[in-house]
Amino acid sequence: MNKDSGVLKAWEATIRKTQQAKKRANSIFGTMYLTHAEEEDNHDNDKNGSVKPEIYNADKVLPNGDYYTGQWSENFPHGQGKYLWTDGCMYVGEWFRGKTMGRGRFNWPSGATYEGEFKSGYMDGTGMYTASNGDTYRGQWIMNLKHGHGVKYFSTGDCYEGEWRRGLQDGQGRYQWKDGNHYVGEWRNGAIWGKGSFAWVNGNRYDGFWEDGLPKGNGTFKWSDGSFYVGNWSKDPKEQNGTYYPSVLSQDGHLEWDPQEVYADLNECKICPGEKVSILPSQKKLAVWRSSKAGDSARNRRMSVDGRVSVGVERPIDRMQLWGGDGDESCDDGGAKTPTEGVELEEDLMGLHVDDASSHGTPGHQMKLPRKSKRQGETICKGHKNYELMLNLQLGIRHSVGRPAPAASFDLKPSAFDPKEKMWTRFPSEGSKYTPPHQSCEFKWKDYCPVVFRTLRKLFKLDPADYMISICGNDALRELSSPGKSGSFFYLTNDDRYMIKTMKKAEAKVLLRMLPAYYNHVRAFENTLVTKFYGLHCVKLTGPIQKKVRFIIMGNLFCSEYTIHRRFDLKGSSLGRITDKPDSEIDETTILKDLDLKFIFRLQKSWFQEFCRQIDRDCELLEQEGIMDYSLLVGIHFRETSAAGDLIPSGAQTPIGDSDSEGTPHLSRADTDQLLLDPSRWASIKLGVNMPARVERTVRKNDGDQVQLIGEPTGEYYDVILFFGVIDILQDYDISKKLEHAYKSFQYDPTSISAVDPKQYSKRFRDFILRIFAEDT
């Protein structure tokens, strides 16, 4: 009896709570009149033979106290409707199967509002946001962020009109301060950066280059009387130099003027920061009932509209049968609840009801994570056959990076790219005037084009000290277990940031030949996907052997806090492009190939457009340089996995308590929203690095002997973090590759083999990549 009375008290508390929520909603919404949906014969079948869903008006107090009034269909808000959350957030507008979709208005408890277009729960399209502090933005949005053209009026009186990218000013724009000063020109990541003009209300003007909001580089300062100063600008007075040209009117009235005064004046012209939104529309979960009306005949389940278990259920607890009955009761959306149904409601609110973890719409078998693997590589300790070679490499790198050098401009002279531009250094064991004593054998060290690679490291924003510590610190390198197809050996630094590859002389020649074009390309396109090269070196062992070992140092694409669950090396060819390992031997480090791929990669719209542009640019570079046989290396981290190692599709119900047992970071939709909103966090997201995305599962059809390179989409999606880049870009179409092509063409379809001429390879590669990557709609 005590148990029953406790349940009754809980049930009564719930009833009071829902009645209060309804009163609060009525006071905010007022009376609502909706145009009824057009009368249709809902018993007519569509072309697939299924019954058309019924759309009707509903007035609902949901289990957690939220309130919805508007059009409803198949257990979702669908059509026009209003939704009030218990924290005071409110949305009024169009819905599509539980997602805010179309035009609508979202209100925050702080008083902030957004009115405009929504897509899949995000502010996406054209809209106006008014912040609680009075700031107003009108323009384009993508996934809750200002992206495209827009105008922002600040409460301080300032105004910016121009291009935005991922929530910040980026591109061409004009900013006017309330005192009349204004800037017109280029922006980057919310700061004045690039070429532009700043005009003061007193008639003075600066035209030139900027960096992080201040003049930096070549520029001209003009006075209203016609005098001007031309030179190189820097906040460091030692780097400042230029020439003053007086006008006829002023004569030498500005001779005592100090260019540093400009920096003092600009300190008063601050860019107003944007307001941080406390919670985003796409982060708001909707608590709805899945009734037998929607086809769930087993029992009622309270789930959020995106299909996940409501936040209220925090841990697995065995379902308790608090009331008698056979469990067949269903909650009719339009009717009153029976006492038994009311207790089922309270049972759910108390976290006593746990859904099963069956997958929804999974074609075939459940997809699983590959088995975990040990850390890649064998640590090179004393006694290892390559221990002395590692010491030589570390000594050489320390010498190269630590050697004093004049500050180099990004505009390099042609002589810097000369293959003969190399420097030999002798490293005797006892040391010399320029080298330290060491425990390895005597060797010679060569740097190829040192100025170019030093400038590349600067261009890639590598800190020299961090670079040196990663490669030459106290930690040993790790040698990967087996050489690559070319016979090269690979070494990883202990922090996984850099990969070192031994090279053949022919590969080194190819890199040195294409180095000018490569340098100009990576300088022009900061989102390039081609491998980042940081240094080209050679170790020559002295003595009778005279062995030479050439090294290239590259960035490791898979250096991440996320575990890379799947790795693919994709070329767009089919001959031999399948892993020859049995499933039992495939682990997280196995490199899979084209015919192993069972996914289509779906990127958010703006990222997909940038991806298409960059693939075209990168392939054009490689085609012009006569390069072929390169591939796209793709790494996938699955964000939703169960403790048993099953992959959980997007929108499927997440089993309670399941998570990555390895403790790697886990991004929910709310995490992704926050990641995109916070500039300090989304700065880590670049094209091909740490990219939140989705993959759609595909299935290959058995079509006799015909190999289907890309499977058919199944509509089953998984939330992922993607890493990708173009690798192996040092193979030119030399005589050996021409002979390989000719030989294999007699036996196989010429279009299926990897070795084809650069133009044909580029076209086939692009066509394939742009079929397996698509826009996420």
C-alpha cells in the first residue's frame, strides 16, 4: 500500500505540473486559430501503396512540461505550429516531421529573437537576428552561423556590411564606427586582414596591407592636404621604414610625424564582438510520445523528435510494472488519458522505462567497429637496426632548424628553388665547430632547398621549437611494421604529428622539379588537400659503404584526439583495389581500398562546395606536373557507438549507458553546434581536418562479373568526424609506369588499372571522388 500511495503522489504531482505548463503556455501564446488542413481521403493509397499520413490540429502538454499547439502528423509537429519549452524558449512557424523547417521565429528567454528561414532545426537561409543587447544582423545563415552576405548594426552605433564566414567577418566588407571612421577591404576570421583602406573623419587615410587589425607590410598614409608617406609598416619601430612626400600646401608640416601614431589612433577603433548565443534552436530537443498510432504496438515510448531517448532517462533501470494490466494500452493523441496511461507517463518521467536497443532500418547485418589495435609502429630503441640512422636524422634536423637564418619573405627568389641549392654538413662523432659530439657513427647531412622548406614551415604556421621537439626530443621515433608498396620505410614521431618517409632518388627529383609549382599552390590555397611537406634531407654514411638515405618530412593526416576507426586509400580504379586480409585480421589501422568502401561521405553545403573547388585545383596542379597514382586518404571516426562495438545510425535510438569505451571525445548534436559557434573551437576545423559530417551506407549489387565500384545508397546514415587529404603525389608517368600500363592493358580493362597517363588519371580520380562525396541535404 505504501508503494501504491507513493506512485499515486508522483502521478498527482505530474498532473499538477502539466496543468501549470498549460496555463503558462496559454498566457504566452493566447488563443490560437489554425487553418484546417485540406480535407483529403486518408484511406486512398499513394503510388507505393501506403496510406497518406493524416494531418490534424493538436493541443498538447508533453510529458516533460513542454507545450505544443498546431498541426500534427504521425506523432510529430508537421505544418504550422508553436512550441514552448519549459526554459522559456519558443518557436512559432513551419515544421516538417518534428524539425523546424521553412520560415519561423525563435525567441530566447533573454529577449533575443531570430526570424527567417530554418532547415533541419538550424537557422539556415536568410534571416534576421536581434540580440538581447540590441545588436541586429540581417543576411545569410548556414547551420546557425552567419555565412554569406549580411549587414550587422551594433548597439554601440557601429555597422558592418559585407561577407561572413562561419559566424565572423571574412572576405570583403565595410565597417563604420559611430564616430564616422570607416574601413573598406579584406577581412579574415573577424579581423581586418589583407588589403584595405581606412579613412578618418579628419580626411586622413591609410591604403595598404593589414594583419590582425593593424597595418602590416606595404602601405601609404595620406593627409587631407595631399602629403603622403609610403613604406613598409610594422608595429615594431625597428621594422618600420618609409619615405615622406610633402605637398605644395603643407611643405614640411609633417616632418616630425611618427608613423607609430597611426597604431595609437587605431587602438580606439575596436571591432565590436558578437553576442554568444546561450543555446541554439537545433539544440532544443522535443519531447513527444511514440504511440501505437505510429506503428509501435509494443508499448509507448517517450523519445525526442530526432529519435533519441529523452534527456530525462539517464541510466538503465529495469522496467517496473507499477500498475496491473496487459500492457496493451496506447495513448491516443487526440483523446484523454486513462489512469493507467497517466501512470505510464509518470513511470517514463521517473526514468523507469527503458527502450530496447534495436536498430532502425538497418539493411543486412549490424555494422560494427573494427577490432582495436595497439599503437602503430615499433619504438626504435638502442640495438634496433635503424637506431643510428634515427640519431643521425635527429641531429641533422636539430642543426637545420636551429641554425640562425635571416627572416625570409614569402616572395622567394628563383634561385631558392634550384636543386643545386643544398648544403652539406659533416657530423664527426667527436663534434666540430658547428656540430655537437654524438654517440652515432660519422655522417654527412644535406638540406635540399633549405630556404624554401623553412618558408613552407612558416606558411603552414609551424612553430620551429615545437617542430624540433616533436622530431628531436627525448622520445624516440616509431618505425611502421612494414614498408610501403614503393619499398619506402615510414617513421612516426612520438606525438604522431609528423611522418618521416625514406625516398628513392627518383622521387626526390620529382619533388625538387615540382617544388616551385607546389610552393605557389599551397601559398595560394590555404585549404589545399595535397600533402604538406616540411623538409627534404639526406644522410650519407661515411666509410666504405657510402650509403645515402633520403628523407621527406610530412604532416600526419591522422594526428587527432579522435580514434580513427576506418582508413581508406581511394584512387578510383578497381583492379586489385580490395584488401586481401580476412575480416578477422582487419583492425583500426588497416588501410582499406576502393572496393572495400561501403559509404558515401556527405558534407555540409558550404564545405562541400569548397571541397569540390579544392579537388579541382589540386588535381589541376598534379596533372600539369605530370603526376599520377595519387590517392585520397580518408579517416573516419564514428561518433555514435555502443559498448558492444555496434555502430549506431543517425536518428536511431541510443542504448542507455553506451559510449566509446576507449574514452575518446564524443560529439553530440549540441556539441557540434557549440563547436561551430565558438571561434576558438571551430578554428580547429579545416577542410579535411576534424570535420563533422555524415556517411551514408551503401550496398553493392551482385552483377555477375561486373564490378560495381560504388554501391547503391541505403538511406542509413552515421554521424562521423572526417579526415582526408591527397597523398602519394611524387609518382610521375615515367617509362616504368608506361610499360606497366601497356602490359596490364592486354589483360584487363585499361580504365580499371591504376597506371594511366596524368590527364586521364586526373579526370577519373575527380569523377570518382565527386561521386563518393556529396552535399548533405
